[in-house]
Amino acid sequence: MSLHLHDTATRTTREFHPRCDGVASIYVCGATVQGVPHIGHVRSGLNFDVLRRWLRHTGYDVRLVRNVTDIDDKIIMKADEAGRPWWEWAATHERAFEKAYDQLGCLPPSALPRATGHIGQMVELIQRLIDKGHAYSAGGDVYFSVGSFSEEYGRLSGQRLDEVQQGESAAGGKRDPRDFTLWKGAKPGEPSWPTPWGDGRPGWHLECSAMATYYLGGEFDIHGGGLDLVFPHHENELAQSNAAGDPFARYWLHNAWVTMSGEKMSKSLGNTMSIPAVLQRARASELRYYLVGPHYRSTLEFSEEALQEAISTYRRIESFVRRVAQRTGGVEHGDVCPEFVAAMDDDLSTPQAVAAVHNTIREGNAALDNGDDQTARTAAASVRTMTDVLGLDPLAPQWAEESGADDGARRALTELVDGLLEQRQKARAERDFATADLLRDRLLASGVAVEDTPDGPLWTLKDG
């Protein structure tokens, strides 16, 4: 079976055929940088990072563009409320988002375009639409004419044309309330750029169409984002791009929400879980495991209990790989098991992929218990590769550095534990088993598990 992906536009799971052999092009709607990122924001970035890693693993040259919306009504409003310049507010929170993506192990995008850096491309797209009769200017604003594209409009989201509501404020220049804004005329005190239709700033939908086609061309493979973007954002992107003559995305992928008490996580509901706050309760690798483990199209209901369970489960993966590495002198990457391949090719079925990882760990632990180090090494090598596809390889430099506070603390811990183990070995040699057991229990109470092996004692940090 080859890779199949669920396409929102056709409501089917389709076999993936890229536009260009060996190359996969992806555009992901990134953040509107109005505030501190929460786990609902970053889930999309993580899900598409897993897709990128799987495509790369299977031999594709992946070109992933993730934009930054750095000019928007919400950014202007939030900055004004805080008494700060809009550009400074946007830049501050853009850095916060990029830090969160980095902390959670997202590979850097091939390009990270800002909306404000592509005004020229947006103006060109507007002109193409006006020339084709699909857009019109009115009082300094420019609108897309939904009626002029009525036969195609709604095919992504399933919206009926007579029920379309764009969610925009009323505007006197609109010919049809279903039309949406491409360009907003300048208002006093707001940022603006010059255009043939007057000074102003771009509409949100226009931004992504212009940036996607500038970096990936008029037709590219995958457009991704959160489920909440299907309408109106992605519907309008598709309409304006097609109306201008661009085929645009061949596949549309959408990840589901992170919710709390059944409601989509959002700032307006006051139920956000910021990345800095959650990282006080879980390491970044553990939070990533929690967020990528469920299927990307399934709603993730956040709870502290589920987070703690994910932490314990990831630590079991980590413990196995480190145990094998310590016992056998290192673990390289290996082959992935067929069950993992089948799961990932089935619309990135990460729950089944994670199950394959844990099945391999069980086999590896059984091999360790039987003294079969070679089989254990083979299992651990497979686990390293499978978890690398998920961005969770415990021996990857980012997570290896994370696993023990800092180098000084790790060295101090190693010296203390090794010292106690030397005392325990001496007591065992002298047949002072009471002292040996006391030292083992002391280590265990401190969170250090000791395993006696033919090659000497092996210690690991306990789960939890």
C-alpha cells in the first residue's frame, strides 16, 4: 500500500500522487501572531511535521511552507489594547510561536513567509482577478465577487451558496453580502500600503493564496491547516486562486481541534493552555507525544490525566532505548516494522503506528530478559527510526539534552549513582546482602531502578 491521505475537497481518502515525481510540496496555514501560543495552535504544526517526516522517510524531497499572518484586525486590536506598536506586538508573538515549534521538535519550514513581506504578490493577484471579472473595487476596498464564481464556490466546504455568511463586518461598497474582502481601505492610525485602488492592507484570505503560489507555484500538492479554517478561509483561498486561473492545491488536509470540556480551545473562551504553562508540567518530548499520538483528524480532549498518561508512556519508550544503549554500547537507526508502514500510509494513522512501536518494545524487553542482546538492539534500532518519523527519537540530540536537566546535573547524578552502586557491589562481594539490598532500595526510592546483568548493574530512571 502506498500513502493515502484524506482529502477534504473530495471527502475521500485518496492515494497520494505528487505533481512532480519525488517532490512533495506543502503549504500549511501558520499562526496569526496575536498572542502566546497554546497547545491548540501548535497541534497543526506538529501534525504536518509528522507528514513531512514520513514523506522524507519514504524518499521524497519535501518543500514545506508555513506562513506567518503578521497583519490582521486581531493583531491591531491587541496591540492597541496593550499600547504597543502593531509590528512590535506581531514580532514578539511570532518569536514565541517559533520558539514553541522549535521546543516541540518541528523541523524548520523550507520557507517562513510573512504576509507583510508579500504585498506586491497580493496586488498582482488582485489585478488578475479584476481583469477576469471576479473582483471589483469600491470606495478604497476590493472585493471578490462570489456570484461570478458561483458554479465552483462551496465545493471544498460544502457550503450552499444561498447560506453563505462570510463573517465580515458590513460594508457599503459590497455588491453582494456573500462577497469577501481582498483589500481593506486605509483607516486612520492603521498600517497601510499603496495600491492602484488606494492605500490599505490585505484581507486574510488573499494573503495565503499569494504566498502559497509565490513559493510553490500555481499548482502544488498539499494545503493543510486546522479544521476551523475550511470555511471561510480555505474556501475563499480556493475560489480566488481558481478564479485567477491557478489549479492551486491537489489535496486538502485538515487536523481536528484540541478541546477542553467539549469546546474548541481558543483565547475567546478563556480555556487556553499556553505552551510555557504546559512545559512546566511536561518535557517538550512528552508534550509532543501527547499531541501527535492521536489521529490528526480526531478531536483531542485535553485533560491533566491524559497528559500524565502520555508522559509515563513516552518514558517507557525512552527507558527501553536507553537501557539497550547502555547495555549494548549504543543503538543506531534500523528498519521500521511493516505494521508501522501500513499505519502511516493509511492517512497517517499515528495511533496504530504508536502501537507498532510499543509492540516492538515488548519484543525487545523480552529479548533483554532472555539475555538476547542482538535481538534487543535490532528492536531498539527499529524503535529509534519509527519514533524519529514521529519526531520523538529518545536519542535525538534535542531530546537527549532534554532528558536530564543539564550536563552538570547529569554528571553529578551519574557520579552519585555509580558511587552507591560500587558500594552495593562491594557489599554483594562480601555477602553482606542486607547492606546491598538497603542500597538498592535507597536508589529505588530516589527514582533509580537497578537491574543486575551479566555485564554488571544497569541503572535507569523510573517512569513517572
